[in-house]
Amino acid sequence: MMNNLNNSQTIGPFSFSTVPHVLCEPGAAKQIGSQVAQRFPTARRALIVTDAGFLKTGLVDAPIASLRAANLSVSIFSDVVADPPEAVILQAVADARSKEIDLVIGLGGGSSMDVAKLIAVLAGSEQDLKSMYGIGNVKGGRLPLVQVPTTAGTGSEVTPISIVTTGETTKMGVVSPQLYADLAILDATLTIGLPPKVTAATGIDAMVHAIEAYTSRHKKNPLSDMLARQALGLLANNLVAACEDGKNLAARQAMLFGALLAGQAFANAPVAAVHALAYPIGGIFHVPHGLSNSLVLPHVLRFNAPQAAHLYAELAEIVAPQATGSAEARTSALIDTLETMAQQVGIETRLRQVGIAESDLDRLADDAMLQTRLLTNNPREITRADARAIYAEAL
Ligand SMILES: NC(=O)c1ccc[n+]([C@@H]2O[C@H](COP(=O)([O-])OP(=O)(O)OC[C@H]3O[C@@H](n4cnc5c(N)ncnc54)[C@H](O)[C@@H]3O)[C@@H](O)[C@H]2O)c1
Ligand SMILES: [Fe+2]
């Protein structure tokens, strides 16, 4: 793999933050009790935040037993739903307060981990959730927070971001350093039952995090670049294997690690137009986050290519190493490979397949333009007409 940090390159000013401890090992969730006891010896009452789907797998039993063996009492909040609305968060916070919880554990996909973050900051705070939206608006501290992802996708275990569904269809982000967890645990045994389509969509979400971090307009930095490249290699090389055989533990652990690295990258070099255009698809049509991203990915990359081909060509060396020729040619090879991968793993590739019609495109374009936090990071400026044209290409 080419080293993109050449030694004569000037290192521009940048800052970088991440979660201080990562434990990466199949079976590691069984150590959660000893981990917590060692790091937070005064914690007594843990809250596990998950959703009903994951609870049903029975995979919460081992971490619960491990926490109890370390003398912690354990409560479970399992009412998280995909793309969590404000009401769910407020209910969870009330629950945590009434039980005098002193440690929060997110155990699930991005939705559960995002709710866990907000419980940790809200449970001991007077601040209103509504005043937290945006960047840097959380005041005060939080309860100890451990994140255990069960999808290899969002990287939420290492990001300072929580995404909340605020209205009928709109999503907003709380982005604050307090949302970085104390510890992230990557245990592939928790992901072996993740259905192939969810594996595919969440895995492509992680690939998008790496790609968009690498081309992020204002905060692209050499550490995020290294992480994004390493992430993309792991994800691209293991996605199909993890979809074809969910029990392939090596592929599953590699996917979890790739998703974490991509999360570290985009926590510091934020995502852009793929996510901005994906959010309305999820919000209005209830399409899962990863799939929404995957549907618009190739079309946004083609739109961005006039400005970003030199960077996409560098990523092509990782995803489509056989590609040669100009930066434009290698960019095309990257996009073609990503499209082929989406077909191989059997997820929908056209907006029509998820119930979207031509008559919906204006509304999608209007909503996408509201995602100014994300659009500002895109390597090429996007007008409303551009957004509509990209959706039309994806139809
Ligand atoms: N905080 C961030 O940095 C960040 C980044 C990207 C996305 N997000 C948010 O994360 C959410 C999406 O998260 P997600 O894609 O991980 O999906 P999810 O958490 O919504 O879970 C999707 C489905 O998978 C099931 N599931 C999860 N793990 C499973 C397992 N191991 N076995 C069987 N079933 C399992 C769940 O029950 C659920 O039905 C969205 O709300 C999105 O906006 C957050
Ligand atoms: Fe994402």
C-alpha cells in the first residue's frame, strides 16, 4: 500500500481527538465487568442501552453476567428504535435518573450507542436536549460511558456525535467532545447474527465515512487520512466475506476494526454530501442509514470528481489496485468497484427500489439543502439543482 505521508510534505496545522481506550478481541464483551471495575471502581449501577431486536438475540446475557460478577447491578433500557426520536431519549433519561444509574453502556448499533451518549450527558445535567443540537453546545460533564458496537458501521463508539430524529422526518446532530466514550469494546462474536443485508448496508456506511473523511474540505488531516486508508482497505477486503458467511469471525472482527478506524477518521474530518443527501431518504422513507448512503454514493462521487479526482485516485489504489491511467480513470474504477460491491452483496441500488418516485425528488433536494453542517465539508459546492440532479441519477 502506498504511504500517502511523504516525508517532504508540509504538515499543516490540525487537531485530533479520540476515545482513550479500545479493546479489540472476539469475546471481549465477557470482560466488560472487569474492565469497568478497573476503570470505574466506584460505579455500582450500570445501564445497558440496546434495542428490542438485539435484546432478542440473547447476546446481552454474557455482558450482564460479567458486570454482575464485578458487583454491579444492571438495568436494561431496550426501547431504542432505529433513527431514535427525541421522545425515546427523554424516556431513557428519566429511567436512568429514577434508577440512579452511575455508568452507561451502549450495546447495539449506532442507534443504541447514540442514545447511550445522550443519557450519559443528560442524566446528571439540568441542560435541555434542544439546546444541545449543533457543535460544541453540551455544557458540563457526563457519566462514565462504555460503547460496544454490534454493527460494523457507524463508528459511533469513537465519535463525539449523536444523531436524533427531531421532527417527523428531520435529523439533527449533537456534536460535543463530552460524547467521546471512555472505552470502546470490539467483539465480533456479537455481530455473527447480523443479517447479510444489514451487514452490507452498515459496512458501506463505514466505507462512506472513510471516503468522505479523506476528501473533507476543511478538516482533512494526516491522521484521519491514515485511518481512512487503513479502514477502507479492511472494509473493502472483508465486506463480501462477512455478507456471504456471517460466522466468519476473522472477517467480522476486521469489519468492526475498519468501522472503528473510519469513525476515528471522520470524527476529526467530518462527512459531507453523501450523508447530507442520505439523511432525507432515511427521514422521509425510513430507509436504514447505511442503505441511504449506499444509494447515493456513486452519484455523489461522480458529481465530486471534477474537484476530488486526485484524492479518489489515491483511494482507488486501495479499493481497485488494478486501475491505471489518469486520476479520472482511476476515480471511475473506484466508483465502478463500489457499485459492483453493492450488487454483489445484494442490497438495493436504485431509489425506485425503496419506494421513491420522480415526484419525490424536489422534496428530497429541499431537505438535503438543510444539512448545512455536512454540505460545507463537501469537496465540491452543491446547489439545490445539483442535489436534485444527483437524486435523479440515483432514481
Ligand atoms: N454517532 C455517529 O457518529 C453516527 C454515524 C453514522 C450514523 N449514525 C446513526 O446511527 C444509526 C444507525 O445505526 P446502525 O446502522 O448501526 O443501525 P441500528 O443501530 O439502527 O440497528 C439496525 C438494526 O440492526 C439490528 N441489530 C444490530 N446489531 C445486531 C446484531 N448483532 N445482530 C442482529 N441484529 C442486530 C437492530 O436490532 C436494528 O434492528 C442512525 O440513527 C444514524 O443516524 C450515527
Ligand atoms: Fe454514516
